[in-house]
Amino acid sequence: VDEYDITATGAVGPKLTNYTISYAKGTLIVNRKALTITAKDRNKTYGTALTLGTTEFTASGLVNGDV
């Protein structure tokens, strides 16, 4: 878990003069998410280069377009 101090600032809008705005400090808490990466079985001859593409691994637990 990671925690970050945050404070909102700089409200904008045409009717802000109708309000008294005060900003309060808060804390953003970011919880870790489980991620599993699994390698597929592959064979390689000793002395040859190992080239991997994007399909040699599968991942589960990624969110919001993470790759």
C-alpha cells in the first residue's frame, strides 16, 4: 500500500464568487493489485539466440489498458 498527501487547488468557474472555497488536505491510498505473468513452454538449442515475441507470456490482473 502506498499513501500520498493530496490537496485540491485552483477551482475555476463562472459563479465561484458566490461561494467561499476552502481546500482540505487528504490522503490518496493506492492498494496493490495481484498480477500473474506466466511464461509458455519453449525450447532453445544451446548457443543460439533466444528471441521472444509478445505471445510467449500471458498476463492476468492487468487493468486500464496496461500491457
